[in-house]
Amino acid sequence: MGTLNIRTIGDLFRLGALLLATCRACGHTGRFHAGEMIVFLGAGRRLDDLPLVCSACGSRDVAATADQASLLAGRQRPAKPKSLSD
């Protein structure tokens, strides 16, 4: 399996993942649909260059990453092999 390179909002959208915003100052988190972010910021906008502001404390020190749970939810997994005794 290869490593996923998720650098832009468009990468998140293509993978069907949510954007996870985490405030480094207070720990507040929020999840956003990538498609909604594309409308305002464009698909090529890098995650490390998003103009995010924490709604809890007002800090601009906010990390943007892919939400791991939404990445795994859309992932296709092979079915469990059937045993010969079934």
C-alpha cells in the first residue's frame, strides 16, 4: 500500500475526507466538508496555508489536516475470506 499525499483541499475532496481543524492554543476542533471549503478558497489551496481562526479563542494558530475517521470510512476493504467449513 502506498502513502497518501494530502496537501490541498482538492486532495481531501477527491478522497472524500473531512478537513480537521485543531487550535494549537486551546485544543478546540472542528470538521469541515472539503467541497464547502473549495467554494471559498479553491481546490489548490494548501492545508498548511489556510486562513483559519479558532471560533473558541480567536487564535490563528490552527492546524489543518485530514480527518482520519472520514478517510478510513470511505476506504474499500477486501471481504473476509470464507473458511472451507462454511
